[in-house]
Amino acid sequence: MSKIGVFICHCGENIAAKVDCTRLASALGDHPGVASSIEYKYFCSDPGQESVKKAIRDNNLTGVVVAACSPRMHEATFRKACAEAGLNPYMCEIANIREQCSWVHNDGEKATDKAIDIVRSMVEKVKRNNTLQPIEVPVTRRALVIGGGIAGIQAALDIANAGQEVVLVEREPSLGGHMAQLSETFPTLDCSQCIMTPRMVEAAQHPKIRLLTYAEIESVDGYIGNFQVKVRLKARYVNKSTCTGCGECITKCPSKKIASEFDCGIGRRTAIYTPFAQAVPNIPVIDKNNCTYFKNGKCKICVKSCPLDCIDFGMQDEFEDLEIGAIVVATGFQVQNNALYGEYGYGKYQDVINGLQFERLASASGPTAGKIQRPSDGKEPETVVFIQCAGSRDPSKGVKYCSKICCMYTAKHAMLYAHKVHGGKSRIFYMDIRAAGKGYDEFTRRAIEEDEAGYLRGRVSKVWLENGKLMVRGVDTLLGKPVEVAADMVVLATAMIAQPDAKEFAKTIGIGYDEYGFYNEAHLKLRPVESSTAGIYLAGACQSPKDIPDSVAQASASASKVLALFSKEKLEREPVIAVNNESTCAGCWGCVLACPYDAIEKKDIKDRSGKVIKRVASVNPGLCQGCGTCVTFCRSNSIDLAGFTEKQIFAEVMGL
């Protein structure tokens, strides 16, 4: 006989303001099978949980229904309380009377009636619940970090410093990401390379980190604790084991006018190159698309100049399979193409550049050795106009969201310009100054008060060339009049966007993404570094626009999640998975095609002599995420979802 306990939470006034909790408790107290029905202001509190435990022990309850908020919020809390009281945690159900009732209704009488129906339906379901046991799966204690920027390096070092193996994969020839391109960092104006380069070297030399640069992820299969990852090692055409990074091949290469990706197109590189002087590893790669030998079979000057015979034009891409327990995705961001904004002249006028290009101009390791010079003629600009929100907060052409870092790096650019070009004038067109961070507002005030950055609140409508000057037409909304500034150079605070292949890569590794291509977290507040796929974590700007401190913090948070996973030899997983009745399975394979996690396999049923008599579907409990898609596709009605069987769902519906 069922003995169900019903616990109705007021949730402060979130529920009690609309739902008559006393009437609800009274109505459920008379329901068949309910042994206890009580109300309390906060059942999630420690006294509230203790009252649940006491009721379970005193009444020998066989099931518990907590009428409260969303199960995503406190289901784990109440399941734990039930387990501590000796009740199987999967005999506990949450009736959501907050989001699904009190928050969406104004009529208290009707809201209470609805709450009664919701709780009654969950009582009927829990009567038919089965005692489930967590699934145990082995854990491979090796982490994969995808992306070698500051977030990826931080995550890799944190995991490795805790004694666990890490494979760090970066698709560019060197570690560093966008941070390596920066001149100084806000709000302290310390040298980016001075911070980044030691971390890059530390990661490359760490005994627990295996570094794979110029490599890409081809496929990810498996499940938490047991991922199978295929990595493609792209051909460098340089032997890594013998190359010492002497640079002879680079200096002798005749193809010297190729636009440098690292310098954002304003610098030049050779066909065989390292991205920058401090590259890690310091091993060059050959750009096959621009190499004279690959285009016409001639040249080979790099081969002749290499003292150690490291050049090998016959190299092919290689593939490597890895056994991985957890994955940290730190693939970073890109900047939007400002050619979308014809009115700003980007791509039309050489002296209209984006913020990342200005960073390379200001960097001591940049193409101008840190001198602020116009790309068109190399002259020092006397007046620079900075245009903020160039692509951000612009639903018509750009993106709706704020890129978060632009206000800060524009203030930094104005300060760097003032420090390098004495007597130069900077004008900044802005919508709002968003400087939310420790020392950030003080930093922007310093740009205005000490370095005399002139802020003009308004948008720019047009940039054009007139008599050798870039004319910038905008408006000053504070003065209420139009403004024209004659500039020598214009810098656009470009929107931060997801990587161009972010959506395709998300499909490859099996995680969710939003409309912009940024990767979705499992829960915005409670699980901000976890993806929807167990065992895959997020770090840095691949999830949303972030500055360096936030990226580092999130990387360390992801590393802590990985280490928590690796702290056990076996992992306990939710037992809410699909279960197939092999005796009635027709082997139609509709479930195999429908499963988004590839968790269903074809299994041979053999007789005693080993002869195959039937082929049926078999659910891999490690891969199954309990989504239930296969249940709807099963033609023979053989598949059920543990905890949500057909009988339970039918009883729940009939209880309404």
C-alpha cells in the first residue's frame, strides 16, 4: 500500500501569494494513498529538509511529492534529503507549482485549483515509481582542452597541476590565441606578451600536458568519462622532432609579401613562417596555398637553407585516436567583418581599421614595432577617431548583444595613443560607457581626465575621404548638434562574434549553441560552465563575449569540474535512461535513427549453439541521456524511459 508524503512549499511569497497553500495541503491530505500533507514557508531550507526526513521516518513513507519550484532548481536537494532518511531518491517527485502555476496566474482561486491538480497528478505518478539505482561508469582520467588561448591554457594548467593528464589541442601553429596579439591589457596596462608567453611555455613544458598544435578535432564519440576523440594533425611540412626553430628557412624564403593573419593583415609574412617571434612551439609551418613550390613545383630555397634537413614536402595529415574522460571547450572568438558597414569606410580606406589591428600597431612586436602609424603612408596620425559599438547592439546589420569589452579596450587604445603620440587628439563616439568590473570605471575616467580622451555621445553616420583627411560625421546627443571631425585614422570597436565554424563544431562534439553561435551552458546561474552534454565544459569567449579575467576564472571553474569528475574511479549517473524490451523488439531500427546521442546499438540474440536468431536494439546506459526520443519512434512500443514509463505517464494524466 502506498504511503505518500506531500510537502507544500510557500517559497516565501512566490507561491503563497497566489496559491492557498493551506487549502492545497488539506485537499491533498484527503487524496487516496497520501499519509502526510504539510505546508512550510521554505522546505529547501535546513529546517524544511529536516521536517521532510522526519515525516519519512515517522510515517514509513513509500514516496514523496514536494510541491515547490522547478525540479531543475531543487530536485537534487530533496532527493538527497530522501536518501538520508532511507528512502530511494527516485521515489521523490517535484510538483512545479511556482513556474507552472503561481507565476503565470493572477486569479488565486483558479491558481489553487490548478495547483491541486498538478500535485494530485504527481502523487499518482510517484505511486507507480520504481526504486532506481544510479548507473556506474568507469572514468578515463585524461582531459582534452580544445583551444590554446588564455582560457584553454589556464584550464590545462589547472588540471595538470592537480596531477591529471591533459591533451591541449590548438588549430593554429602556436598557442596564444587573441591575447597574444594584444599590446597591453586593461585595467592595469601590463604587457600582454609578458603575461601570456610564460604561460605558453609552462603549458608546453608541463610533464602532464601533451601539446598538439596545428591540429583539429575530427570527431567525438562516447560519453562522460569515456570519450573517443579523433584528432587530425595537419601537415606542417617541417619535421618537428629535428627542427630547432633557427629561422634560416624563414629569412631565405622569397615569398615575403603575404598578409599576416597574426598581424590582422597590416603586417607581412613569408610562405614558411611562425605566427610571431614568441610562438610556442617555435616550429614553422609552410603555407601550402602561397608556397611557390606547391604552386608550380619550383623554388625549394627553404630546403637548401635548412641546416638540419627539416623540410619535407611529402608530409601528409595524420590522425590520432584519443581516450578522453572530460573535455573543456575553449575555442575563443573572432571579430566581425566591418565591411558590412559601408558608411564607415572599412575596406575602402586603408586608414579605417578595427580594434585588433590597432593592437598590432601599438604592440612592440607588431609590424611597426609599437609606433602608431597610418597603414596608408606610415605617417603618425595627429587625430584619431574611435567609433564604439561598430557591429554590437545593432540588430539591423550587426548583432543585438553588447560585446562587453569594447568600452574598455577603446579607453585603453585612447590611452596608448596618448602615451605614444604626444600632442595627438583622440575622439570617441559612444552610445554608453559600460565599464562593469573591478577598477574598470576608474580606468575609463583616467582616460578622460588624465589622457584627455574626448568622448562624444552619439552615433557616426558617415566616414569619407576629403583632402587627405577622413571626415567623420556624427552627432553629440548631449549638446544636441551634429559633429564633424577631420581624422587621420579611424578605429572601429568591432563586435566580438563566435568562430565562423562554431555551429558546425558544436554538432561535431555534441553541444548546444545559441542563435549567434556561442555555446550554451546547462544552466545560466547554477551550471554556467557545463554544457548540455555531460562531461563537456565551457571556458572563455566561446560561450559569450568575455574579458581576460572572466575567461581565466571560467577556465579555472571548468578545470575544477573536470577534477571533481576525476576524483572518483567510477562515475554515478542518473538512471533515467531508455530501456528496451528485447522480447517484443521488432528490430525496425527507428530508434537507432532517431537517437541524437548514438546511444542505441544493434544487438545479436543467439541460441545455445551461437546461431543468430534475432537482432534487437540495445541501449548503451553510458551514452543515453534520457531524452525519450526513441520512445516516440518505437513502432512496437518496446522502449520505455525509466522513471517515465507509459504506466506512470498515464497515471499522471488520469490524476488531473
